[in-house]
Amino acid sequence: MNKVLLLVKKSWQFLCHPSAKLSAGLLLIVGFIAALVLHGTYSATMEYTSTLEFCSSCHTNDVVPEYQESVHFSNASGVQADCASCHLPKEFVPKMTRKIQASREVFAHFTGKVDTPEKFNAHRREMAEREWARMEANDSQECRNCHTQESMELSEQSLLAVKNHTAAEKNGETCIQCHKGIAHKLPDMTGVPGW
Ligand code: HEC
Ligand code: HEC
Ligand code: HEC
Ligand code: HEC
């Protein structure tokens, strides 16, 4: 007990000592508290801007109603894939990159680029192509965060699925090449190979 008291006393003296050490001690504490607060704000912002509620604040008249009809919104197992689980990488660098790219969305929002269903649909193919390219480049990583080849029970899948998945493994094809439009409507697919 005495040792603890002594330590407290010493620390107090260190912090209150009117010398260069005072500012060093104070700086440490102030810095630590600032880091805690900033980190809290950072985490809260990161979390909020990944919620369905946040995405819906802009996408409520385009993809949200379609998504709500899909198996990724509700299914027998009760496992939901929200917007972020498909569109926002989990790894730090790709995640930050995508968040920064999203400033284009904010800009497009305020300039009214896709603010009517007609405008959205006219622009839909171009947006879809950017998402397909992103997913092809990362080997459909977001899909694989939930679906893994190893945990697929092939005996439960249709013959068509088994054939395709076995071939895909061998040929290095990735999920998004065959599974487009799995959460909301497809754009006009004219000229997309295989569609
Ligand atoms: C401030 C309004 C706003 C919010 C909030 C918002 N978006 Fe968007 N989003 C847009 C606009 C506007 C576009 C069209 C951007 C363009 O074409 O330049 C867009 C485009 C997209 C695209 C197409 C990407 C591309 O490369 O063209 C995806 C995917 C997307 N949003 C997903 C999301 C997800 C997921 C969330 C939630 C984490 C979200 N958005 C939140 C306004 C918003
Ligand atoms: C957060 C987890 C999660 C993510 C991410 C996810 N899925 Fe799913 N997926 C599910 C669940 C859960 C089901 C429904 C399973 C069931 O039938 O009960 C499902 C169903 C499916 C189905 C079959 C059902 C159908 O009728 O469409 C396909 C195909 C599919 N997902 C492909 C994908 C692809 C491709 C991606 C990436 C673009 C992806 N999933 C991302 C969880 C996820
Ligand atoms: C070469 C094309 C191809 C690739 C690549 C591919 N799939 Fe499939 N997948 C199919 C086909 C075809 C079906 C059967 C669709 C049907 O029965 O309507 C299917 C079915 C499914 C189903 C539903 C299974 C069932 O019977 O309920 C899921 C889930 C799925 N795929 C996920 C994935 C995931 C995740 C990947 C990436 C790891 C992937 N697929 C890669 C073609 C492919
Ligand atoms: C299961 C994965 C998955 C989920 C969940 C999902 N998306 Fe997508 N999204 C995709 C894929 C894949 C594409 C590329 C186009 C396509 O194949 O449909 C896409 C494309 C888009 C686009 C570009 C325009 C278009 O329709 O192609 C927007 C915007 C978008 N998503 C927003 C959202 C928002 C907002 C949510 C949540 C309400 C959401 N997505 C949920 C997989 C998903």
C-alpha cells in the first residue's frame, strides 16, 4: 500500500514539478486524452458511414427497395449482407481508399447527378462497370468474406452450380464474373460477355 502511495506521490510531484518535466508530463496526458477522443470520433464516423441507414439516406429511391426484395436482405438463415459488406472492403488500405473515393458520391449527390430514377438508370451501367472491375480485381474478396468454396456443401447444390464452381476453381474465374445482379437490379446488359 505504501508503495502505491509513494508512486502516486512521485507521479504527482513529477507532473507538478515546476520545471521542463511539468510540460512534458502534461503534454503526455493531454496528448493521450486527445488521442482517445480523436480515436473515438474516428471509429464512430467509420462505423456510422458503413451502416445501411447511412447508405439509405441517399440510395432510398434507387437500389434500396430492390435490395430489400433480395435474398441478401432476408433469407431462411437470417444472415444479412448489408451494403457495406459487399461494397466496402474490410482491409484497412482498400477500405480507406474506397471511403475517399466516396467523396465523388457526395459531390455527385449535391450536383444532382442521379437524383431521379431516369438519371440513375441512365448512369447505372457505368456505375455497375466500376463495381465489377473493382470486384474482379480483388477476386471478389467481399463475396468470399461470407461464401467460401471450402464451406460450400456441393451435395446440396444444383448440378449446374457444382459444374460451374468446379470449373471456376480450375479456370481461375471469380464469383462476380458469373453472379452479377445478386442484390439489386442489373443495368442494361447489352454487350456484356455472357449476358
Ligand atoms: C451523400 C449521398 C450518398 C450516400 C450517403 C451514399 N451514396 Fe452511394 N452514390 C451516391 C451518388 C450520387 C452516386 C453516383 C456517383 C457517380 O456516379 O459519380 C453513388 C454511387 C454509388 C455506387 C457506384 C460506385 C461507382 O463507382 O460508381 C455504389 C456501389 C454506392 N454508391 C454504394 C454506396 C454505399 C454502400 C453507401 C453506404 C456505405 C453509399 N453508397 C452512400 C450517393 C451517396
Ligand atoms: C455478409 C455475408 C454475405 C456477403 C458479403 C455475400 N453474400 Fe451471398 N449470400 C449470403 C447469404 C446469407 C445468402 C442466403 C443463403 C440462403 O439461401 O439462405 C446468400 C446467397 C447468395 C447466392 C444464392 C442465392 C440467390 O438466389 O441469389 C448467391 C449466388 C450469392 N449469395 C452470391 C454472392 C456474391 C457474388 C457476393 C459478392 C458480390 C455475395 N454473395 C456476398 C451472404 C453473403
Ligand atoms: C463459372 C461461373 C460461376 C462462378 C465463377 C461462380 N459461380 Fe456460383 N453459381 C454458378 C451457377 C451457374 C449457379 C447455379 C445457378 C442456378 O442454379 O440458378 C451458381 C450457384 C451459386 C450459389 C447458389 C447455390 C445453391 O444451389 O443454392 C451460390 C451461393 C454461389 N453460386 C456462390 C458463388 C461464389 C461465392 C462464387 C465465388 C467463390 C461463385 N459462386 C462462383 C456459376 C458460377
Ligand atoms: C450481396 C452483395 C451486394 C449487396 C448486399 C449490395 N450490393 Fe450494390 N452492387 C453489388 C454488385 C455485384 C454490383 C455491380 C452491379 C451488379 O452486378 O448488380 C453493385 C452495384 C451497385 C451500385 C451501382 C449501380 C448498379 O445498380 O449497378 C450501387 C449504387 C449500389 N450497388 C449500391 C448498393 C447499396 C446502397 C446497397 C445497400 C442498400 C447495396 N448496393 C447492396 C453487390 C451488392
